[in-house]
Amino acid sequence: MKGEPPTAIRRAIASMTALLEGEGTDLTFVACDFGGIDSFAAEVYAATRAIPAGKTTTYGAIASQLGDKRLARNVGEALGLNPLPIIVPCHRVIGAGGKLTGFSAAGGVATKLKMLAIEGAQLGGPPTLFDNLPLAVRPRR
């Protein structure tokens, strides 16, 4: 059909929608052009894209992966400028000790927490009996 988005775009949109509906969808197939972005930020975005849905890592862990744990703050700054939220899942990066800090998207940390909950990320404790229920029937915490 004329004006219809190409197949790759439709697939990306469908995958992003599935992720936001609680499916553990992998978006690493989505090609990203990080031209014009400094090389450190591009490395941060690549490392962040490798975090699977429902999992988290820390700013310090990404900094260590890139060669220097002391660059954790720089990782946070790069993620604060993330040009492709959801595709570069910066919500999966948390502070040391599980702290939910530093999220610049609308809604701040509450949005980060909601996105992690949708993905089924386990934060602060062992899984409960209700963690694998569909979102529509999951009890509120």
C-alpha cells in the first residue's frame, strides 16, 4: 500500500509494542545510526542495548565493561542524553545497590520503575508467587 511504512519499521514498531505489553522482546535487530554522537556515548549505548529485557545492570558495571569503573557518572550522563529510548533501554541501568536513580524521561524514576515492572525485572528481593501473572491480573504492590 502506498504510504505504508517498510517492513523493517513495522517490525520495529510491533516489537516495541510487544515489549511494552510485557513480552521479553529483543530490539537489538533495530539498526541505529549513532553518527554525530561521541564515541564514548556510542559505546555506552551499545553496551546498554545488550541488556536483555527483564534484566538490569549498573552504571558502574557498564563503566567497568568499557574499561574504567570510575566513569560511572559519565555513563549516566550519556544515558541522560539517550536519543533512542526503549531501543537503547536506559531504564535497565540502575545505581549501585539497586538504587533507582537518574532517569530523565517524562515521569522520572516512576516511569523507569514501571518499565522495569512491565518487563518483569526483579528488583529488591526474591520473586513472588504473582510475578509471572499477566499484567492485567497481577495484584498491585
